[in-house]
Amino acid sequence: MVFFLQNTDGSVTDRDTPKVRTEALASDGPTILDALPHPVLLVAPDGVIESANMAAEFFMRSSISVLRRHPINEFIPFGSPLLTLIDQVRERGAAVNEYKVDIGSPRIGAPKIVDINAAPVANRPGAVVLMFQERTMAEKIDRQLTSRGAARTVTGLAAMLAHEIKNPLSGIRGAAQLLEQSAPDEDRALTRLITDETDRIVKLVDRMEVFSDERPIERDPVNIHVVLDHVKRLSDSGFARDNRITENYDPSLPPVYANKDQLIQVFLNLIKNASEAIGDDPDGEIRVSTAFRPGVRLSVPGTEDKVSLPLEFCVQDNGPGVPEDLLPHLFEPFITTKTNGSGLGLALVAKIIGDHGGVIECDSQRGKTVFRILMPAYSTTDSGSGTGAV
């Protein structure tokens, strides 16, 4: 494969080896590398970070001026496999890949599971170019696709249940009501039990029928903070009245192109789950945050183009966490940690976010569970009704 780079004078130079191409990218400045969504660092022979693209600045939580003053080992854990990988590249003079490496640290955040590509720079012995690909991004795509597939399964099941179960249940409930009128007092408790249980099953089927709604979503530019403030008021006056809810909002966040009522449903569900996870813990806290995260671009169903998902909305609690064996299946239907839960709440949340072209994921450990939603921002090319944020 031959690569071509345009020189400043307009001429074209062929770059026929990865090492030469890497050197060209490193020396021609971050303007080229800034187009990449993955963090890229140039490490000098003495270990000092010499250059970084914009994605790397965000990943390392430091500006380029700060990065250039410190060696790479000050940002990663002591004895990290990344340092060994750099040494291998210098010894071999060839590119080396390593997968699922945790380079998380208090300075850049933890955990940080990444796939690493390390390559030497031609004519600069000891210099190494590093590219990180966050593992969580690939995993969140897989989880989202799994959730969408599961939701489609529930769609077919709901359509069948509506006809095959709801109609017979109506007859059973009617018969129980007739029996109750002539039943002795000691048997009326049983007829009421039959009525209550049939009502419960009907409500469950009604919740599943939501999955079969394939109508186009009516969307507008929505101010997410208006939605979150409304959800907080509802939560404070209801199920979360005994919980402390704190906010950490980015006030400059652009509108999200979404259905306001469905977003309210999503965040009510997430905050309710967080409240139930905390329970009666007097130190329990629910933290709601918003942020702008540039550089996240995904291919989503319904479009051939990569869609930018820069809007990040998080609901975090300090409860006991999600069991590790349930975490990969959390957004699948009928998966729940609640004794009397239906397991449809988070599946519906995943469907709504997926229908909006977004992604939802959950990171959980004891004392910190975070539901993170990534969604596209509103642009003037979107065909929403209205021009202002709702």
C-alpha cells in the first residue's frame, strides 16, 4: 500500500512504509492527528511526551503544554505494561500491539482499559508513537447492539401476548368478579387474589407492548437541564424524598435532538433505580451530571455515516453496585436484581436511547454505579419542529 501526503508547496510525496508515514504525521504537526478520534502520543527517547493530539489531551486530562513537561511514566501506574511495550518497540525497531491494557491512574482516571498500538519513528532512534483505542467503546457498542436485538425479541413477544394472553385474562377476571358476589366471606379473599393477579399480568403485558411501538419519534431540540430539573422535582416529591440528589451540569451544553417525554421517562427510571439501590442508607447520594465529550463517533442503525455522540448524561449512585455476572446483561429484558421486578425498565431505557441514535452503558463497582448515556446534539440540519430548545 502506498500513502501520499501533500507538501506545503503543493507537490505530492509518496509514503510507502508505516514508519515513514508515522514520522511524517509526527513532524507535520497535530493538525493531521487531531482528525483522529483515538488518543495519539509521541514519546521522545528520554520518555518525555513530545506531542499529542486533541483526543490525547482529553484522554490524559492535561493540555499539551502540561504533557510536554512530563515523562509518560508520570501519567500511568508504576510497572505498567505500557512501559514494557515502549521498550520492546525500541529494541525491535518495529510496531507492537497489545490488547486490554489497564493504564488507569489517579491522574488520568481509573479504570482505563485500552488496546495499544506502539510504533517507532524512522530516523529518530528511541522515539515511539502510541495510539490508544478505548476498550470500553467497543464493549458499549456490543452491549447496545445486544440490547437492541433483545428489544426486537420482546417486540414480537409483546404482539403475541397482547392477543393470546390479555383476552383470556379478561374472561378470567370477569368470572372471578361474578364468583365473588356469591362466594362466602372466607372465599372472597381468593377471588380478590385472582382479580389482583390478573390485573398485575395485564399491566406487565401493557409494559411489554411499548416495545412494539415502531412509530417515528417526534423530536425537537431539547434542553437536557430542563428535563433533569423536572425529573429531580418529581423524584424529590416521591420515591427519592429521602435521598440526596446533587447536580454537576455543563451550562454551555447544546440541545439534544430528542423526544422530551421519553427522556423524562428514561431519567425517572434511572434515578428510581438508583434510589432503590441506595435504600435507607443515610449517606446515600445520587449524582446527575452532564458534559460535552468531543471525539466520540459511532455508526448507528439507520445511517451509513458515522454519527457524533458528544453529549454525555450520567446518573451515579453510591449503592452496593450491580452483581458482576448481571452487568453484561443489564439492558436485556427480564433481567433484574429486584425481588418483585419485571426486568423491563432498563430494557425500555435502552430501546428509547437506541431509537434516538444514542448509546447507554453501565459501569459498576461497590460504592459507585454509573449509568452513562451518549447522544447526538441538535443541529440545524435536523428536521425537528421548532428552532429553540424545549
